[in-house]
Amino acid sequence: MNHLKYQTLLATLALLSSLVTGAEAVADTANAMPAPAALPDWQSLEFEQKNMWITASSTVTVEPCPSQAGNWQLSASGSVARNSEQVELYFNAADGRALWRSRLGQGQEQQRYKSWDFGPEHILRERREPGADPALPPEQWPLTSSRDIAYPPETAERVVTDAYGLLVLADRFQSSAAESAEVLVNSDFNFYRVRFSHVPAGSKGSIIDVNYQLAGESRPVTGKRDTHGVALTISPVANNPDKADFSLLGLIDNIQLQFDAGTGLLLQLRGDAPKVGSSVINLKAATLRSPAP
């Protein structure tokens, strides 16, 4: 894959960044995500949202890249009604910077495969659609469009990641002492500024009801849990070329993530969803890397 050629460059940049100390490091605190000590405690998370007669579900898995030291791979799948998506994201473990991602979207009548290669100077975005040979895998479908997407100027100060990558970064941020942090999210052609901040302890809605299954356990986890929240403030970068299209598991604004105050596990997402308004997405199942708490 093209993203492999950036591994050496990223490793060098990471080494140089680690040498920044003193006043410069203090000045950059607001924009820097805390460095990870290890993979998240969870290996996969499954979420579910029920609204009237429609059920939306999403599953997110994070693993280290076998042949790319310092990089992680996030796989995500989601479905609602007759629409589904499958996303693969390769990103730098140190700061969440996206390296490469793909999205296979399948609707009632249309399929499309898109890929974004995050190069040092621009993003190569390609779109493919099914051709005459139904046996071809999506990455070999005929190319229908190819375009270089320029990074916004503020990329020099903030990493560019994917919306799904926010789940990993928020998980890291919720246990950090940083007051805030900011990243940029690339959607299709657009960019969004996302600011992380802590929700004050004991805020309204911090105690929630849970009902989820841990892999390897016979009984579900139920009852009330005390949580602390991470709020995401989303704002579009100036001069976005396309209509607004930010989305995190179907939520588009006023997003808040609730983490178990004891275990740190992400239990719930809240926010506004298109045509629905205020929505709640609950954890349905989880697979942990260590024995269940």
C-alpha cells in the first residue's frame, strides 16, 4: 500500500517531536494528544441505537499493524436500515495521525469504494465502483475518480485523523490531565476542527444505566454506573468545498462520550443525529485485552 512509504518519515518526525522540551512543549500542550503507553484496554466495542422501528449498530476494533511498528489498524463496520459501511484505518499510534483509510459503502442500489492516502503534501482520494466482473474485490473495481486534496494551513499545528479515530483519542484523553486537545478530522473532501474537553465531575446525566456483554463472561453487566464525560466541539475549517458531512457513529454535533469512572470503558455516546435530534448510543458488547474487571 502507498501508506507504507510514509512509515520511515513518520518515525523520524516522531523522534524529533520527542526532543521538544521547555517552553515550546508547554505551548503545544493544548493541541497535543497524550502519548499512549499501550493499546486501549478494549480490543473491540459494539454499539447499538434503537429509534422507533430502526436499529443502528456499529462495531470498532483496534489492533497493532503486524508489519508496521508504531502504527495501529482500526476496523469499523456499521449498518442502519439497508445501508452499511466498512472502514479500514491505519494511523500512527503516538498521535492518531491518519496514514491511509478506505470505506466500502453499500446501499439499496449502489456500492462504492473510496480510499484516502494521507501523503506528506496532500491526500490522494480515489473512488471505485463495481464493473463487469462481480468477482473482483472492491479495491480492484474500476477507478471512477481520483483527486488530490490539499491540507488546510493549520495542519502544521494539528494532526489529521478520521472520525473513527476520535474514539481512540477520546479514550486516551479521558484519563489525561490535559485541559483540552485539538485535532483535525478529514471526512470526504472536508476538514473539521475537533476540540476535546472534560465534562465536570458530577454533571447532570453522569450516572447511567448499562446493559452490555463482556466477551468470555456468562452474565451481562447491568445496573447503574458513574461516568465522566469527554465533550467534542466540532467546527468546520474555513473554505470546505463540500456540504457538511461530519459524522461519528451517526452523530453530527453536540457529541459527548461517557466513560466508566471505574474501568475507563466507553459506555455511551450522546449527540444530535440527522432528522432525529438528540440521540443516545449505548455499548452493547465489548472484548477486553485483559481479564474482565
